Amino acid sequence: MRKGLMIGAVVWLGSLGASAATTSALVTKIADRLVNSQVVSGNTGFWTDDQLFTGTIVSGLVDAYQLTCTAKYKAAAEYGGNFIFSLYALGECDLYGDEAYALMRLSQIQADTCSNLYRTKLAGFYECVRGQPGGSQGYIDQFDTVA
């Protein structure tokens, strides 16, 4: 199971009846591991063996931050979000769904949820997709591997 999904799974298990203390302890353990394994360079951060899963990990860290209010989880999520921004060098339309979701989740924990860098980048992504041939459906179809 991928790292970011582990946090989501623990939060989900908590919703099934695990005590808040148990859920928080498990989330803290996983999130601490993610923070400690993140490679930070300048204002970006990634996970060496899991760069393709940055979006999922970032979303999980946002969940951990919201559950525990631990500032280092928010910081690690933001470093990961900034790493996602570096993918824009390929083009605004080159994000995957988990990366777009991560930017949305990061936007939700900013001081101004309506006007922030993460929301601006996400809006740019959706505007780019909308303007491509076939719009959203065309974007989705490019990932269809079944011929």
C-alpha cells in the first residue's frame, strides 16, 4: 500500500469506530515517517521511491495536518505541492488526478482558501484541459489504455 493511502486508510478505520487516540497515534506514526523520508530541496520536496505518488502522499499529509494540527505535516504537504508545481515545466495540462486533488486539498488549508497559489495553479490546469480538443473527456480519453 502506498504511503499517502495509508493515512487515508487509518482515517477511514477511525470512522469505523477506532478510538480517536488510536487513530491519531497511527496517523502520527505514518505522517512522521513521510516527513522524515521527504527529500527537501529549496522550497520543494519529494519522496525518492514514490515521486509518481506525490499527489497521493500530499493529500494524506493534508489529512494528517487536519487531524493533528501538526505544522510539520502542513509544511511537508506544501513542499510536495511545490514539487507538483515543478511538473508544470512539462505544460499546464500535464497533471494527473491525484496531483490535481492534492492541489485542491492544499488550497483548503491555506489562510485564504479562495485566493492562493495552489488554487490558482489548479484553476490554470482545468482551464488548460477545457481548452484542449475534446475538453475534459479528451483529457480523460488519453489515459484509456484499453483499445
